[in-house]
Amino acid sequence: MMWAARRARRSATACWPCSVSTSGSRYADRHTAHITKTYGSTVSMEVYVFADPAPDGRVSRIEETTLMLQGADTDRDIGSAR
């Protein structure tokens, strides 16, 4: 999520959680990100997060995938880390 805000430069980003689940030591989350880019165009993405915690409570591994709900074809990788 933070990557999307950085790439969009001074944009507004809002997230609404859809569902959160824990199973044993695994964490799963689904939320929707609504991004307004600098020049006013908008992107909405559904984000799926899967994480494993480390023994000290921090995240040791995270996997994230996105599904674009609204936006231009050029925005498809807005949430990708490079």
C-alpha cells in the first residue's frame, strides 16, 4: 500500500478492510485501496495479503496480490514493488 502512495506522488490513499483472518500462526487480510493520483485520476484495487509472523511478533514473510477494480490500464502495476 505504501508503494502505491509513493508512486502516485502526493496522492490520497484510503483503505477499507473487507476481512481479516488468522489461522494458527498465519495472517490473511483483504482490503480495498482507493487512490487519488496527483492530477485527479483515481484507482481502486482489492488487495489480498498473506503473512507469517516471526517469533518476536514482526512479520517474517508477506505475500500480496492485487486486483484492479477501477483505473487505467497504465495503473495496473501501481501497487508493485520494484
